[in-house]
Amino acid sequence: AQRVTQPEKLLSVFKGAPVELKCNYSYSGSPELFWYVQYSRQRLQLLLRHISRESIKGFTADLNKGETSFHLKKPFAQEEDSAMYYCALSESSYKLIFGSGTRLLVRP
Amino acid sequence: DAGVIQSPRHEVTEMGQEVTLRCKPISGHDSLFWYRQTMMRGLELLIYFNNNVPIDDSGMPEDRFSAKMPNASFSTLKIQPSEPRDSAVYFCASSRLAGAPNTGELFFGEGSRLTVL
């Protein structure tokens, strides 16, 4: 069955430190992966999609098919990055399977 | 556009009562989703509508849950009778799946936090 695993419920780093939010997936086909973010008192929203190979707010994520991973990285964390982050896998044209989420806390 | 609109934002009810959650998707979107968020299970897809037709309801927990989409601008999720284990945040999301540059991106509402005592 398709699954998305985010092993860390909470990740705490200091401002300016590098951050890596882990995401592993299991999928038999060619995966389409996303990172969604929910800032405090805001809606859950798309941060980036792997197919776009984009950098959003300094975050990047590389799909590693060999390791079945899609980790989210940022070289220098900012306090405003504190939020809940969800990795998601597109199982079909419409169905997104979400991981359980990782709360990122960036301390001053 | 105000985005996806959900109501109520908070609902506290007693076990056995009927609960109805409402959602207005973004105009022009052809797909609507109901998700449930809990600490233990994260975000789970309950049901998916395309062009107002339920396509996938495999995530609906049991017969106590039902969802309707009578037209393109309104959907409801009903729980009858409600139980304490139904306490969660219920999200509605919409998207435009066909022929759009944002294909695959879901637009979420602010959620309805349900507490069943």
C-alpha cells in the first residue's frame, strides 16, 4: 500500500541552523510528491512540488528514488519557518496521501 | 476570492447528536475533498467529489458518516450519531484537476474543529 512516513513529530533548531525534514514514501509507480505547510492560524497550503524543482522560501526538496525519500531542506532556518509541515504523495490524479506531519520549531 | 469556506469553525456537541459540517469550494474548481485530521492518524482523506459526483468514499469511517454535494458550490459532511472518537479537525479542500497549471494543488479551508463529549 502507498504510504508516506515522516519519522519526526517535532524538530527543533536554532535560527540560522540548517534544517532537514524527513519524508520517506512507498509507492509502486512513478511518484509525484509535495510538501504542504501550515503556519500558525493559517490554512494548510502547498509549499512545493517535486516536479517543479523549485525553491520556495529557501526550501528545496529532492526526490531520491533509490532511497524513496523526499526530504525538505533549508540551509539557514528563520523563525518564520516555524510551522507544521506535511509531505504528501499523489496516488492518482486526485488522491493525495499525507504523512503525519512534522512540527518545526525555530528558536531565536 | 475568499478561498474555501467552512462552517462552523468550532463545534462542541454531545455523543449521539447529529453534526453537519459545511463547505463552499472555490468557484470554478471541479473537485472537492473532505479530510480529517487527528493527532494519531494525521490527515486522512474521507471522500472525494468530482463535478459534484462522489468518486471515492473509501475513507469514510463507517455508515455514521455521509457526505453530499448537491451543487458545485456547496458540500456537507454529516455524522449521525456522533461519538467522542469523531473529535477531530475536518478540512474541506478544492482543486481544479483538469488542464490547469496548478493541477494537483489542493486549496484548503480553515477547518472545522469538532469536539464530541
